[in-house]
Amino acid sequence: MAQDITLKVAGKSYSLSAASPEMEQLMRLAAQDVSAMMTKFDARFPDSSPEDKLVFVAIQEAAGKLSAQKKMSRLVEEVQTLESDVAAYLEGMKK
């Protein structure tokens, strides 16, 4: 059951719905991460608009997501290779 929550990001409150307690926790952690990144970008780029800083955060997070997806894909390939190697080894032991 969805739960309405309020998250504060970069000093502004946002009302959202969390589908589960686990999702609520993830959303709260994400809001904390975004706020922390905004604080860092505030220090590095004090003259940039909040919108520009949010774009910096979005690009950084999207790049991280793409990197994680690429790594996960490589890990899946490694697991498949290992499964194939183990199956071939076990098949060889039967002979």
C-alpha cells in the first residue's frame, strides 16, 4: 500500500508516494544524497542557479547508473561463463 511521504531536497519540500516501506527508505536516502551533492555543487559553483546544480546532480547520477548497469552486465556474462564451465567440467567427469 502506497504511503504519502514528504522529502526535503535542497531546502524545498516535495510530497511523494512510496509503494513500500523499503521504497520509502530508499527515497529518503536518495533525497539525502541529492541534498549532499547540491551542497557540494553550491560550494564549487556558487554563481550557478539551483536548476543548473540539479542538472549536474542528474548527470552524475545517470552516469553512475549507466556505469552500474555496465558492470552488472559484465558480471552476468561472467556468471554465465562460469556456469558453462562448471557444466562442461561436470559433464567431463561423467565420462
